[in-house]
Amino acid sequence: MEKAKCYIDKAIQLTKVINYSILKIDGNGEYLYIPDSDGTKLNIVTLGPIKEQISKVYSCAGEIYAKIDNENSSLKYYQIANYYNSFFKSEFDTQKKVTVFSFRRFNEYSLSDLINNTITVSPTTKMNDPFDSIINLWGDENILAGQCNEKKHIKPMCNSFNSYRIRSFCLGYGNSPTQNILMWSHYAGEHTGFCVKYKLSNHFIRQEENDKYEHMYLKKISYTNKKISILIPSIDSNLAFATKKRDWKYEKEVRLIVYNPNKTEMFYGIPLDEESEIDSIFLGYRCTNNVIDTIKNIFIQRRTKLPNFYKMVLDEKDIYNLKYVEIQ
């Protein structure tokens, strides 16, 4: 294991000093190419996506350091592996801005996001569905212990998953998510809360590579009725964080997935960047005037651009057809 440690340390150094002057990267920045001697042809290095391979190096380092009883270094390397493994294609890579909706109860936490112009993210273990996210089931120490002959690396690897946070939104055209009667009932205090319409910049929903190993990206949820087993040797990010049972399809969920090993708080707010904004706020059908005034005053006191305000109202000729009217 000491010899393995020497080799993996050297491998980690090599990932940091790759001579990109002799390498070419494809249009998506995913695969390495080496020019032929005549400079006209390119041979593909059949290692696959660059960051995926770097992630495997750090994951291997995490296992090796755990086996030589260096749990702190093992955790650090597993965290870096998770960071590099979080760079995969999103459905929103080419969009300058993405419009998403967030249904909220009226309480100190939801108001805090409006006051501070932040989006609060939560641990993956705090979802209302115990089978979401699947990483919590697959990454259970007892589950993994039953599959692995060597067990020293299990604890630091599982602890590295604690750095993930998520925030759920609804995706839809125009203002269509506000007409989803179940979302108001389930997530907006039985229609007493509100819904925030965000316009998020591409930079906000997909951070560039950095030496702090912090990353976040927006991902559509995949809904399925297929049989899913957690008794598998590895799990990819789509299955781990962006897969739910088809029963939840009505939510049309998109998820902000955040990886930040430098944050230890269970909940924390991420400030919106200058290109992102709150476009509109929709007040629930049962929302009181006091609630409406409180939310409006937040923006007035911030001396910032007021979003559009709308109130959900009854359609007397079609009661299940949610409508809204603009309010001043």
C-alpha cells in the first residue's frame, strides 16, 4: 500500500501538469487528442472524458489513503473526485438564461431568500420523499459494507457525499407552472404562500472549474417506473441526484445540484449573480393582504427593481383553471 501511495501521488501530480501544448481537446472540451507527427491527423486517446478520468484518479487516492489509515486525506481526495465527477452535460448548457419557478411557504426562511437575494440549498437527506435522492440509499455505510470486501474506505467515501446540496424548481413555458394546483397545495402552504419566478444566468447554473472544488449545475429530473437496484458497484450523478419515480412527474422538476466541500452548514444561501434576477412573484389564492404587503416591502426596502406581482384568483366558470391577475 505504501508503494501504491507513491504511484497515486505521482498520478495526482500528473493530472495537474498535463502539457496541453501537445494535446488537443474536442469541441465539447471532453476528449483528449494527440496530433500525428505530420500535424494533419489526430489520434483519440481512448481514456474517455477528461474530468471523468481525473475523478477516477482521486477516487483511487481516497481508497488508498483510507487503507493506510489516513482518513482525513482519504476524505479530501474523495471530495475532489466528487467535484470532478459533477461536470457532465446539462440540458441548459447553451442557454443564456433559464426561467424556473419556486413554490414557497410564507416563513422566515423563504423571506430570508428574498431579503438577501439568495437561493437556499438543502442537504439531500431533507427531501420529503425518503427515496430521493438515490445517493442516500446507495451511499449508506451498511449497504456498501455488505458489498465490499475491503471496508476502510467506506466511511470517508460516504462522508464525502455530505458536501452535496440541492434546490428544486419547476420548469415550464410562460407562467404555466403557476397553474399546477398540486404544487400550490404541497409546497406553498395550501395556497397561503407564494411562487417566485427566477431568471438564472448560465454562469449561475453552471460554474467554471476552480481550485476551491466548488461546483453547481442545473439538471432536469428523469422520471421512471423501471426497477432500480442500489446493489451496484458504482453510481453516476444522473441516477444519484436526478432520478425519481414517475409518480412525481407532475412537478416537472429541475434541480440545482451543488457540491461544496468548504461549507459545513446544513442549509446556506447562494447569492444570485448580477445577471440573475427575480422576475415575478405570484401570491397564492389564500394569501392575505398582510403577506402581500410584507413581501412587497422587502423589495421596496432593498431599493431594487420591483418584480411583477400577481395574485391567484378564482375562475368562477372553471374552478380548476387557476388564473392570476396583476396587482400594484
